[in-house]
Amino acid sequence: MTDFAFRRRMMVDTQVRPSDVTKFPIIDAMLRVPREEFVPDEKVEAAYVGENLVLDDDRVLLEPRTLAKMIDALGITDSDLVLDIGCGSGYSSALLLRMAQAVVAVEENADLADAAETAFSRTGAETVVLHRGPLADGAKEHAPYDVMLLQGGIEEFPEALVAQLREGGRVAAVFMHGALGVVRLGIRKDDHIVWRDIFNAAAPVLPGFEKSQAFSL
């Protein structure tokens, strides 16, 4: 029988801590949330590998290092309302729920949303609010959010999401340029986001976050 608790400890000790992620709430969440419950049955043995894990089509579960460093950069507190965009099978939302006041998870892929609901009920994360709909539309009925986290790559950040982030709110996303990517931390100031690069990472671009094609004759 696979000792997943041991694999969780190894994930934290070999992938998360060496990446300078040491805050107790993050470490505690990653030790307690069973990542294996959030992956397809046929990939359960790969649940703790140090790379993006494909969930469906071009959707992935972000590698532990990338996800942990993004969460760390956001400085989430127990008073924050968090919007988790492209939650996939729900692992990120279950982690965030242990740190924030509340989490709204957005997913447009019906199969992934169903998997997330099942995993939430199995892991005690039923209070995550699962919003089914286009990822780029967010979930404006619960806005404004203190924090946004995107579970995949983006080329552009939609204006619709800027409006859902409160003034001074934080957002983290993997900006992709071809095959290369960089995680940026953004802060809302007035009606725009001020971004800064924080570390390199890569992930498939989420649907609805592709760069708009300029029209030319």
C-alpha cells in the first residue's frame, strides 16, 4: 500500500522548503491536504512528482514548487477572500481554504469541476464555493477579492478580472511567452494592475487568457 503521507513529507522537504517557502500555514496545508485525492485515478502514483501533472487536455495541476511559491508571494491571511481561477480538480482551492477566510473556485471544464466537487467532499473542503463558468469571467457576484491565483499560464490578464480585485488586492499568474514563462505578482492600483516578475515557471495557457490577435488588412 502506498504511503502517501510519506510522499507528502518528501514533497515538502525536497520541493517546497528548498524553494525558500517556509511559512507555517503553507507547509502545514501542503502536509495535510492529500494531493493524491485531486488527480485522476490512473495518475495517482504520480501525484507528488516535481512537475506539472496533466489533468485533462491542456489543463494541469501545477508542480508543487510553483504553486507553493505563488501562494507564498501572495501573503494570504485568514481575513482574505481568494478567487482561485482554473481550479481544475480542486487541489489549490483546498490548500487555500486552510489559509484564507474563504475561497471561490472557478472552473469551466465540466469533468474537472465534477472531480473537484467530489474531492472537496472527500477531504473536508466542502466550504469552497465552486463557480462553474468561463475562467476569464471570474465570479463577479462574490467580488471584490483580496487575492486572485491563476492555475495555469496566461498571455493577457482580462479587464473583467481587474474590476473584481479590490484596490490593493494581490494576484499571481504565470505569464507565458511561447514555451518560456515567468510568474508575476500584481497589485491593483486604481484601475490597473502593477506587475513585477518573481520567478520563472511554465504552464499551458488557460482558455480565455490567450493574447488578442491584432487585426490587420
